[in-house]
Amino acid sequence: MNMNFNAPTISSSSMLVELGISTWTARKKDRSATADVLINNSATKNAGAFNKNLMADCEELVAIQKFAANTRTLHYNMTLPWSDSGLRLLPTAKYFDYHKQMTAMQTEFDHLVQKFLDAYDWQVAQMHIKLGTLFHRDEYPTTESIRSKFAFRMSYIPVPDAGDWRVDIESSAQDALREQYEGFYSAQMERAMRDLWERLHTELDRFVKQLDVDADGKKGKIYDSTIEHVQHLAEMMDHCNFTNDPALQLAQRKLTSSLAGVCREDLIKNEGFRADLKRDMEDAIKALPSLTGDW
């Protein structure tokens, strides 16, 4: 699917956001244990390594790691890919919702980290029992040092215009750089849009299967999370139609209209409503860009 993206329009309706979350892995290679395992199994020097978990079964640390993973998933769901460095594209219209949710996640992250730090010394004492002879107290940082291993950062950056080269170089070089960036710009936008269409295809396919009723009358199991994901992506379609494509606008409006007021309970109780919505979702899939065409 070939699209001509207007850089100034995109830069004024979107921003770049970077989310950085750091956690302590609590993993450490034990050289002595590694040597013993290799010798006992007649293995060569680089055949393997023994990594021990310095905080095995620590519920407080596991809670932080799971929370961080869930936060990253939320971040990915609310944004589109932009660069390999971790920058993601965020529609300006979604900024306040994104920032509100991420700020709440940051507050909870800090709370979980403090809970872990409060239990840290006691957990270290417990590890003396769990690790046995593998335990070495000097491998455990101080509480103050551990605190620095956790971080939650959000950074917002404007999307640069293709013609904005604030460098003191020759005009010909600026033209070359501008042309190179415009190519990058177009490629990144197509990448972002393809990601949105792929997510839409995936969620709509999943939703259609959940709405299906087989020949024996057996109904698929409908999940609230799927409905919410489809509704969210339909909203993203509206905010990310940077080319003002009328076909995409029409598809988005039809999808949004079909999903208005939809709830799991009504779909379970009303078979006619369920069948009608299934047809609407199948039509929405047909209206989306083909994932096998040229982009």
C-alpha cells in the first residue's frame, strides 16, 4: 500500500515518545558452580554457564518485573513504531490519555520498588537458606545501591519536519540530507501504519472467531479485553489517518459505529445482535488495507 505522507501534518498531529523502565534482574553467573557442572559432565569450557537467581521466589521483585512487562505492553498498544532506538509515534490527540495512564503506572512502579526495598534485607537473609553453599553475601548490593537499579522514564520529542536542518553546511549537502530524511520519514510512517493494520487484522480476526456460532450451535467465548482492544484500535485509526484517506475515514466510521455501546453481556444474550456484529466485523476486515500488497 503506497501512501504519500505530509511531514508538516504529521509533525503537528503527532509526537515521539520514549519509555524506559529498568529493573534489577538479580541474575549472576557463578564461575565456581559453572566449572563444577562442566567438569562433572565432561563438557568443554564454553559449553554452558550456571546463572543463579540471587532473589529466587522473591514475590516483591517478581511483582515489579511483571508490572514492568505489563506497562511496556500498554505503551506499545497506545503508540506506533517509529525507530529502532525505541522511539514510538504518539498521536497528539492521545497524549493526555497516554500521559495520565503512564503517570499512574509510574506511581505504582515506585510503590512496588519501595515495597521490595523494605523487604530486601529480610529477603537476603532468606537466600542464605535457599542458595546454601552458593550464597555469597558480597554479591548483594546495599539497599541504597539497589535503588539505583530501578528507573521509570518518559520522554516526549517533537516529530522533526523534513525541511528543518539547523546545521551549517552547504546547500547541496542540505538537499541530500533532506532527501535522505524524507525517504526515512516515509519508510517509518509506512512501518507505523502497517503495524496498526496488522494489529487491527489480528484483533478483528480474533473477535470474529469469538462471535462465531458453529453448525451445532456452539458459541465462541467472547472476552471484554478483545472488545476493548478493537475499540481502541478503531480510535487509533481516526488519529493516525495522516493522509486523510477518505476510504480509511469511511472504514473507521463504520467500525466505530458498529462498536458503539457494544458490551459482552448483550452479545451473549442477543443472538441477532451477535450475528449482525460479526458481519460488520467481517466487512471491516475487507475494508482494511491488504497486508500482502505493496506498501
